[in-house]
Amino acid sequence: MPLTIAQRLDRLKVRIAELAHWRDRQSSPIDGWTFEGEPISHQQDWPHRQGVVHFAASAEAPAGWPLVDIRLQLDLGGESLITLSYPDGQSETFGLDPYHQEFPVKGRRFSIATESVARFPFGEPNRAPRLNKARFIWLDGPARRLHLLLKQVSEAIEVLGDHEVVPHLADAAENALRSLDWPSDTAAYVSRTADAVMQQKIWELPELEENPAGLSDEQSASASSAFEVLTARLKELQKRFPPNGELLLTGHAHIDLAWLWPYRETRRKMRRTFNTALSLMERSDDFRFNQSTAHYYAQMEEEDPELLERIKAKVADGKWETVGGMWVEPDTNMPTGESLVRQVLYGQRYFEKTFGFRHTVCWLPDCFGFSGALPQILRQGGMDSFFTIKVNWSETNHIPSDLFWWKGLDGSQVLTHTFDNPMQGYNGFVQADCYVPTWKNFRGKVHHHASLLAVGYGDGGGGVTPEMVEREVQLRDFPAIPQARWGTVKGFYEEAHRTASEKSLPVWDGEIYLELHRATLTTQSGVKRKHRQAARALITAETIASLAHMLGADKPRSLEADWRVVLKNEFHDILPGSSIREVYQDAEQELSGVIDNAGAEQAKALQALSAHLPKGGVGDALVVVNPSLAPRPLSAKLADGTVVSAADIVAPLSVAVFDRQALRSPGGLKATSDRLENDHLAVVIGRDGAVASLVHKASGREAVDGSANQLWVYPADKPRNWDAWDIDADYAEKAVRLEAPESISLVESGPHRAAIRVVHRYRNSSVTQTYVLSANAKRLDIETTIDWHDRRTLLRTLNPVDVKARKAAFECAFGIVERATHTNTSWEQAMFEAVAHRFVDISEPGFGVALLNNAKYGHSARGNVIGMSLVRGPVYPDPLADEGEQSFTYALMPHDGAWHEGGVLDEAIDLNQPLVALGAQGLSAGTFTPLAISGVPVAFSSLKPAEEGDGLILRLYEPAGRRGRLSLALPSEWSVSQPLNILEEPMARKGPADIMPFEIRTWKLQRA
């Protein structure tokens, strides 16, 4: 009875496994190794595994072996950068990891030097590293090629299933195997195959030969003949069963800037991976490799300029493709709009300076969702295309297209592609069983002839292997599977744009929300807080220095060096909280340094500004800068800790000088042990420590429904996977409300500020909250200090508000996104935790309530309840994530009208960036406004020194979806340019109004 295809495939796999034992003819050990200068033997444990260690040896291959077939095989016990140095002065460097352990050589004699770490690619420690293998092998080329080709045939048979070509493939493979003249000598055969799975199960193997014979010349020739016959048969079958589909291969090595290893290890991963890619290019004219991230190249420029020069040469040759256009591959949910602008501004400028061109494709394969502000930022930054595959990770709903136009908040569109490769996603393989499902999953095939496929080991780097390069060549001859060739990402998108110009592609409108990894909006909240402070401090420093310049001071210096630190720490495994503890120790230290530097720049700019203010007789002057576009009541904390709250108003983007003795007291502030009241709000704190009442005096409306700022603990925050990344949808099934506070007390009752403090305890943790009402405040601040010592536990604040609306407004970069407060569909149900920047607001016609914050991102809006996640305690990959003390503030704000009518954004800005004040003497009281903006209400992004030449760059945006007139008023000696893009170059803008909904507008201001 004939065998079935499945049985024949099983037999084929067994025979292929047999062939593998003869892929090398002989081997020769390399002895004489040293570890940190001391001798070390084969199979000896490392003397220690701390930090970077160095192996060294001198090697000489046997004289009779053909040089072309000699390979160096190494397994030193970890990841390494290995350098082979030859007597003639040549050298070559490779990356060594579990997937790259075999290297070609250029001569028989050379020395070997390494930089090694006892780690595996994903950061796991090798707790017992040893020198496992160091030898030369003489490859049997025909046997190796045949083995690989047969392996690829078996993979094709398996993935093609019941395709009619499958019996023909099985026949071809079986005929090739039957044609072989194969060894059978007992001693050599048993010794050669001793490490096979079945032989390893034998009770006791016979004595084995140490170096058993390989194939004879005649046997090797039979393998060569079988390879040629099989290849010819595949080509014949390809004519009858042509390739189905087309894939463009791009070599890739996704290197996470930091994740399960600290950045110092990434620097080594870069050098290992980049040298490996360069070595493949030396041996293949067809191979193409892409690498994003301007920061990586800047790092190479500093510490290995020779490597960068070699990369630049391959870029010029068209083999190495730099992609992405950004400083790093950042998270796009949490950074401010201005931060995302700087990612593109500094990224594109660096690529142009270093390589001579900018990028048109934004390459973000691995980020956890994408802001609706991104398409406009990309288009203004010269990029018309976008790539990711992370949308395929959504667990409930999927974007219905994989080649589509992505439309942003303002209507800007970028051509977007994503591929769905079930074999490691963007870390794909060159295999038939990777090609076929990737093409099958490509829904865009109805519009476009090809899909991208990125291949190579990644996340921890490594990249493409020599076998992958060889596989691509062999697979060109295969029938039925997709045709695949090396190419460039840029080339793929150029063809896709031609298709898009001829055909109507689907459109996805708005944010791309990832239905997974929602906890990344909360985990490692310390670095999130410092990141927000650092970005805001830099923007404010630039703004004050620029205002000073407009009043006569010197042009401000560029803060790009500090911005680069912020941008680096926006990387998609740093800011989201998904890395190891060491990463956050580095990140918080780096961001603290930026905050300090920006603070010093602010102080210097304030002094320069004060020096150019009119002199006068005010002896006790207060110089106040409003670095925003909102007129703000005077409320400031001075250097000596004094709080000043007054009825006086500070105009937008102005410098005001007040006589402290003449400040107008706002009055009306009252406080008792459970009540706070001023002219705007009346607050009652309940015995449970929550807000029992919050009355908006102007409307007479009660803002809360029952009580607000309810603190809830969820002790079953134990996701089924991805501990630091995820919150499962049913996390709230077990919940404990903190409603028996340890104490409630009135702690401040001055004329400027009043405060009630509430202390809660939960198991090993404490939450101290101070309800603060300033004399002129329109919001109730909740200053919070958490001392957290509980694992896998989530703390949230829930705020039922007395408002009915079907949608809530969540602030995002350069605008807002509206999300449903109901759960009618699976899309709405899946959005149970979503990003907001500085506020979430629920409004009905005439009245609304907002929850503001200065440090948090994870929010919800369900029915009339606004929720915000405050702290988590995951264990993996940092068992001490958010352990200890952290402080931040959030606020409740009732208001008239919708959020954009009731001043919500103004108050959110004030919470995150208070007025900047400085005591002074001998000045004249008054307000000085070098730059005034009028027309439709807009929001401020930045005022900074121009990247090129003199002048300042002003960037504004429309935050609410309105359009209208906009005008700038400048001092007489200053002029304003025509519209610029975010790269600070002239652009032709569209739209009948001066500013359109959610539009980002940029100008250059110059002194005449």
C-alpha cells in the first residue's frame, strides 16, 4: 500500500536529519585560549561572569583544507563581538550569538579577540557559561547545499498542504535521496550520528570514534549531482506551478534600545549586529539590510567611527538602508506633540547630515498603538508612508486592511502597510513556511502585487544569518510559493504609492489603538513623571529665553543635546515601563539631569529677561512669565516656598512685573476640617476621604454623583501574560475600596491656599492625599504621595460625575480624541483603558467635569465615571517596579460649556507648567507682551531658536477641531515668515482658514 503524503513527509524529515551529520568533512579544535589573559580550556566554566570579558586565541587551520570551505565555529558561552586579525593587517569583525556561530575566514592563520558577556539575546543570564566550542570545520559544500535544499522542500510540502504540486515535490525529494551514494561503515556511521535524538535515547552507545570520516569525494559528488537534478526539477515544476504572490524581503535586526538589558549592552548589540550585516554584504551582492534610529548612528559616530564609515559606504552602494526618519522608535501614545516633532526634526536632520538624504517612510514595527497626531507630523516632516506590524497583536478587533491610507486628526494621510507573518512577525525567516502564510494573510493583494517581509533575528539584535541569504537564492526556483527578492523599504513604498494613485485604497481614520499592552500607560510611573517634567522644562526654558531675545537679550542657544536625552527615553520599551530595573535607574538619572539643566536654563533666561525690562521704583517686584497661550490668574510658588495667589491676570506669552505690595487679594477662601470654599468652588470631603460634594458656583451645579476620588485597589491585577504590559479586561472583578482613612485633617488655612489631608493605608502601602484649593482656583487639586509596597496590585481613582454624555474627550498630542462612554460594540468594550495626556473630560451642553493630571496616562470613561490608574506593582521584568514613594497631582474641575469653552486646557496647562516667577528689585510694574496671538483659540507648542540662521521658531496648534482667523502681533522690528513645516522649511498649506481643525502651524520670527 502506498504511503500517504504525511507519511512520506515524515520519512523525508528523518532522511534530511540524517544528512545533517555529514555537512562537515573534518574538524580541528582551536586550543590555547585565554580568558582575561589567563588560560582556559575547552568545556571549562568561565572564572567569573561579571561585565564584559575578553577571550583571545591564535588559530591556524589545517593546511590540506580548501580555504573556501573552512569555517570557524565558536560557542563561547554568551554573546560576543569577535575580531579576526590576519598577519597581513586585515581584520574582520562578527557578532556571535546562538544564531551566528559559524564564520568564514580570509586566511588560514589569524588571531581571535572577543568582547563577551554571559548573556543570551533576550538579556537572560547564562548562569553557568563555559567555553563550549572552538574549532575549525571543513564544510562539505555539496552535502550542506543538498541538506538545506531538501529541508526547504520539506517545509514547502508542509505549508502547501493539499496543493497539487505537493506529490511532485515529494517525488523530486525522494528521487534526490535515492540517487545518493551514502556512507554505511558501522563505526563511522554510529559515531557521526551519535548526537541524533533517537541515538541519545539508547541505553549505552558503543565506543565512538573521535573524528569519524566524512564523505568520500565520490559520495560528495553524488550529493552535488542530486542537488543539480533536484534544482532542475524544481525549475520545471515552477513553470507548471508558477509562484503565487510576491514578497519584498528586507533584512532586519530589530534592536530594542533598552528592554531586558540596559542600554550599555545595546551599544554592544549594535556593534555585533552591524558587523554581521556588513559581513553578509561582503559576500552577497543581493542582500539588503535596513536599520532605523538616528540615535544608533550617532552613538557609532562617537564610539566606533570606523564602523560608521563602513556603513556609510554600504548606504552609498544601496545595500544598507537607513529608515524611519526619527531619533528613536518612540512610543507615540505618551510623548507631547512637541516631543514627536523633535523626534522627526532631529532625526531627519541627522540622517541628512550623516548620509545625505531624508526619509519618506516612518518605520515603527513594535510600538503599542499610534497617536492620531502622527500622520500630520510625518507629512510635515517629509514622510508620506508608515510601517508597523503591531496592529496585528490586537486581541479582539483588527483593522480590516493592511495596505491603507491612515488619516490623522487634521485629515493628513500617510500610506500605511503592515504584514501578518505568524513566524515571529518583523523577525521573520527566509522559509517557504514563512512566505506562504504571510502572503495568504495579505489582504491588500486585491490592490497591490506585493507585501513586505522583514527577516532576521531581532529584538535582541543579531539579524540575518548566512543560511537565510543562501535560502533566498534556493527558493527562487521553487514552484507555487510566493516569489521573494531582497529589496528596499523605500522601493516598496514607491511602488505602493503608484498603486494608490491608480486605485482606491481603504482609509483608517483616527488613532490606531492597540487592544493589548494597556498597562504600559501606568507601569513605571516614576519615569513617566520625569519624562513629562523634562519635556515641559525644556519647552519652557526655550520659551523664556526666546521671549527674552525678543525683548533684547541674546539669541538663545540650542537645547538639542538635552532634547536628545528626552527623545532617547521615549523609546517604546523605556517610557512604556516594559524594561528591567537597570533601565529605569539609568532613565530617571538621565531625565533628572535634563530637568536640572532645563531649570538652570530657565533661571539664566529669567535673569536675561529681567535685565531688559524697564527700570523703575518697585523695590519688591515679582517678575512672572506666562509660557502659554492662556491668560492665567496669578498663582505662583516662589523660591523660598511662599505661595502667592492673587486676582491679577498674567497675559499669554507675556512677562508681567508686579509690585507685591499692590497685589489684589482674591479673597473668599474658607476652610474647615471637612470643607474648602472660594469664589468658584465649594468642596465637602466625606468621612470616607472622598469628595462628597463639589459645587460649581457659577452654574450652581453639583459636579459629582455620590462621591468622587474614590480610591480602589485591585489585588488581582495578574495578567495571563506580559506582566508589566497588560491589564486584563476582568481586573475589576475583585476590588477593594479605601474608605476608612487613617486620618483626615485640615493642614492649611492661609489667605492664599487651604488644604485638607487624608491618609489611607492598604496592607503594606500608604496613600496620602492633600485636597488643595487656592484662593483663585477653578479646580480642586489632589496632591498625592504614594508609598507603594505591594506586588501585582493596581490602584485607581474613580470619579462618578453628575453629567450625561455618550462620548468623553481625552487629550492627546496636538488635540483630543473622543471615545465612547458606552460599550455597545466590541471595539468600545476593548477600550477599557486608554491614553490621555493632561485631561479627560465629560461634558453635556452647558456643563462638564474634567479630571486633570500632571503625571498619569492610563484612563477610562465608562458611563459617567472617569477613572485613572495611579500605580501598579508588576513583577516581570522588574520585580520592584514603582516600589517606594512617588508624588504627583491630579485635579477635579467642573466648568461651563464643553471642555474647550470652560477653560479645561488652560487649567491643565497650569497644573503641568505653573507660571514662572522671580523676585527682583528696581523695575517698573507692567506687562510686556513681545508676541500676541489673536483669533480662533489655539494652543502653544513651542517658541525656540531656529535650527538654521537667526530668528525664532513659533509653533501653535488648534486643539479642539475649530477653524478660523489667526493673526500674530510682533514688535515693529520683527517680521514673520510664510508658513513652515516642522522641519522649519517653507510649505504650501491647504485650507481656507488661517488655521484648520487640529492643524499644526509653524513660523519663523526674525528681527528686521
